[in-house]
Amino acid sequence: MAKKDQTAIINMACGDCKRRNYTTTKNRQKTQDRLSLRKYCPWCRKHTEHKETK
């Protein structure tokens, strides 16, 4: 039997306008807490903090 894949696709939402702009993957077994990255938001037209959403 093969092990279940621990990699999950997650959505990233802008901290200012709350729009979901990006998708990325993460290993849920190694990274338990929510991911937070500084990315460019085309609606805000600046770099903002993007956080993992449900």
C-alpha cells in the first residue's frame, strides 16, 4: 500500500483587500501552522502580506 500524499494545494489571500490571488502547495506534515508570504497584489498594486485561507 502506498502512503497518502501529504502535499496540499492552498489559496493565498491578500491581507488588505482579502482577495484570493495565489495558489501554492505545502507539506502539511512538516508545516502545521498557516503559511504567510509577502506577494504582489494586482488589485492593491503593491506588495502585501498574503496568508493561507481555508
